[in-house]
Amino acid sequence: MLRTTQSCPSDTLFSGQQLLESFGKWVKDYEIKGGLNLPVSPTKAVQQLRREGEKWLQLCRAALPSMPPSLALECLEAYDFVHRLCKGEAPSRFIWQNRTRIADQWAAGDRNLTETQFTLLLWQLIECDIDHVAPAYIQYFFATEESWINQLRQYGTFPNLSPEDTYRRLNHLLRQKLHAYFGSESEQAVNKQKWASAHLLSDISHLTPSTLHSYIPFAREAQYWK
């Protein structure tokens, strides 16, 4: 994990990329020391890693407001994971507040997220607590989701969309119950099978790291439908 020293005071803001890199190293160490085993054995090594994890949480909280939105969303996923392991509970309010802040920034004109990322961010808010999501956000989400399905019906894919966002959309749709858009369970299943088969790759060696990051969750879900 990132540690503070005299040359690196505790109020130094680390970049989101630094935080994600240190998160990855911390998770590997935590797993090696048995922290992910059930039941967890509170060894000295695990306790030390939890203290380091709590320091990482502090650094992340300080850095989040100045991060680019897409990087902030990745760090929030990591924050949730570390918080659950170190604190024994989900940081639901903190995650909600930051996701809402990022959504509001996009709605106010900050387009540092793609439309796909913004729409899926809205889904996270709706899924968590729809009663406290602005009606305009709910309307936008479902209208956009319907447009995605219409594009798949017409073209079989998403024309002129980046591979990253294509796989993000497909992963979302394969995981959802789409009864509102299809007449029966069988029709829904047939369409999901079609989408999965059309976008699964036999060779992923050519994918860039960012595309691979989006492809893997889609491919895992698509295995169920192919």
C-alpha cells in the first residue's frame, strides 16, 4: 500500500492511478496472508494489512474530489472492497454520495464520462435506492436502455461505438430482466443468446488493456447465454 513518510506527508494527494496500483498490490498481499479465506484468521499479518488498508481509505477519500470521473468510479469500486474487508461493513452512504456527485457533474455539462458510463452509473444509483434518485435520472436511464435494445434489434450491435462501451452495454443487458421489452421469457433468452454469440471472441490477444477490462465481465456473463 502507499505509505506516508517525511517526504510524502499524509495530506499529499495521490493520483487515482497510484491508488489503483497500490490497491492491486494490497489485495494480492491480503490474499497471500489468508485474509480472503473463510473464516478469516486475524493473524498479525492480516491485522497489519488492515491498518494499511485503512490508510489507503484515507488517501482515497482525500483524492477522490479531484479525480477524473471515470477514474473516480474505479476507485470507488476499490474503496468499497477495502472498506468491507477492513471495517466489516459497506460504505454505502459514502459510495452513494460520490456516485451522485459524479452524476450531477455529468448532467451539468462535465462530459468526462461517456454516455454509456453515465447511464450505467445511474443504474447503480437506481438499483441501490430508487426512492432517492431524481426522477429525471430514472427517466433518462430507462429511455437510454430502451434505445440500446432498439439498436441491437436493428443492427445486432451498437454502430460507431467504442469496443469498451459496447461490452459495458452488453454486460448490463445480459444481466437484466428485460420483461418490459420482450413478450416472453423465451424471446428474451433468444435475443440474449444472439447478442452473446455475436460478440464473444475466440482470440482476445489483440485487445487493449482498457478493452480487455470491459470484455472480461461481458464474456463471463455471455458464457451463460451462448
